[in-house]
Amino acid sequence: MRAATLDRRVRKEARSLVREARAALLVKKGLVGKAGDLEIVTDEVNRALVDGDLAKVRQGLPALDSLVDELVKRPPKSTTRDYVESIGAAILIALALRAFVIEAFKIPSSSMYPTLEIGDHIFVNKFIYGIRIPWTNTKFFQIRGPERGEVIVFMQPCEPDRDYIKRVVAVANDTVEVRCNVVYVNGQAVPNKLVEGEGCTYDDYDEINKKWFTRQCSRYREIAGDLAYETFHDADRPLRDERAVENNGLLTGDGKDFPRLDGPRMPPSCSTNPDGEPLVAPNQKRGELVESHPGAVTANACEQQLHYVVPAGHVFVMGDNRANSNDSRYWGSVPVENIKGKALFIWLSYSHWGITDWSGIRFDRVGNFVH
């Protein structure tokens, strides 16, 4: 029984080697190796198979196996080829991660101070809000939608080729109103508390003159759900807040009130942006403006009077630097399909740097999560 099994294995191996050898000889004749002429050895083994002479098959098999291994089998890859294939695979993996899972962004402006500073480099989770098909707005496999308080990166609806980063203040069907720097969502004030009045400053960058300069500010802490974060306002807000308490309100509103009560009462959108050229955003809905207390008469500018309703499929975003942010108060809500992802953490931060000058690197910010 064992002899018959061994004979079958020998015939099977011989036939396989003969096929490989003949395929090689079709491509190139006259292949000669250390064990002899491939064509001659192949013919000898094949004749022995046809004649059923297993003794001759066994005799010629070692030479045929050696020649096939030497002349037919693919030569080992060179070191250079190994490197090229490894680098190529790494690039493909990196591109796939960037397209579907995580991407790096650099903060270009002061609109998100104090949470994010100019020169912060962050990673963004692109998976959580759904995987986007490259070069389209189509998403699939969405884990969940954006929530209030989260910091997101998105394609600006008026200029889709530009990426913005802001904080989600309200989601679809929520109402938003800002009076005397207090944000109201669904009629409830977002909890806020003064952290720093006098002495609050931050460094901003003048893109035109390529220079850093100092701005005055006031710092407040806000809470949205389980998230606590800090915001910057103009330096005079604490004084206005004191006057509002003393006088049971203010007679005139703040320049950052939203929606504005002076002028045409139009919901903000790309087509009505007062701070830039009106643009058309086909996938942006306008939302609507509604009186907060219909029929009521108020002389207190800090009370709720007119609110904005976030349209379906959109979110309302604001920068944490409330006195210096171009956001939904001016150009409207962001379509959810424009959102690229949620900010994760800072992996690098610097105001300036060079090969021999690392003084501008903010090591204390590296590794900080974005809240």
C-alpha cells in the first residue's frame, strides 16, 4: 500500500515538473543549467512516464527538479524591489486612512481660541460621522451624528474648497439666539461663567503684515451637556454684564447679538452673507427666524426676542473666540454632509520653528485632547 502511494506521488511530481519545464521552453529554447540541458532531461522523464518505467522516472527526477528550480522558478526579489513595494504599501495604507479614518489639519486663524491656537496641528476622526466616498458628499456607515459642544471640521458651505473648524452649538430643529453674549439654545441659556476679566490677552497673527500682535479679551467657561470648554469675548463684556445686572438689563444690544434686530430680518445664509460676497450653496437650507415671545413687548435688549431655527440635516456652529469668528451667525448653518470629522487631539503646535530654532514649539500643547 505504501509503495503504491509513493509511486503515485512520484508520477504526480514528475508530471508537474514536466509541465513547468515545457512552459518555460515555449518561451525560450535551449535552457541549460547545472544539472544539464532542460529539454533533454524533460524528454527523458516524459518518455519514462509514458512507458510506465518508474525506475527511470525516479532516476531523472532529481535532475529535472534541480533544473526547474534553477531555470524556471521566479528569481528572488531584489532589495530595491522590496523597499519599493514596502513604501508603496505604506503609501496606500496612509491614503486609505486619510480618506476614511483620520486626517491631519492645521489651525490657520484665531477663531477657536482658547481651545485651539494658530499653528496647532490636530488629528480629526473622519469615521464617527460616516465614511465619505472620496470627491463626493456621499457618506455611508455612519456611527452617529454630530452633537452639541463637539468641535468639527467641515467644508465651508459658501466655499466648499475651504475647510473650517468650529464648535457645534445647535443641531437640526434646535433654536438659537444670542443676546448680550449669552447663547440660548431651545430657549435655555448655555451656562457660562467669567473666568478671567482684566489681564486676558492672546496672540493673533496679521496675515497681511506677517506679524504677531496682542489682543485684549475676557475669558468665560461654558457647559454644553457633559462638555465644559472656555470661550473668548471682547474685553468689555464683564463691564457690560455688571451694568446689565445693576440696571436689570441693557437698553441697547451687543454688536454680536444674533439674530440682529436692526435691518432686514433675513435668516443667515451664503446668499445673504453681510460680511462677504453673496454666494449660492445648493445644499444649504436657510432655516427660519421666529419671534421668541410673539406679541410681547420688551425694552431689555438682553432678553430673548428673535431666534433662528436650525434646518433639518444641518448644524449651527460658532467659534470659541466669539468676538473674532466668522461662523453660522453670518453665513448660516452647515449641512451635515459637509462635515469631515470630529477634532481629536493636538499632535504638534508651534508659532514658528526652524531646523535650528525650536523655541516656537509649544510642547505643553502637544498631546492635548480637543474638548
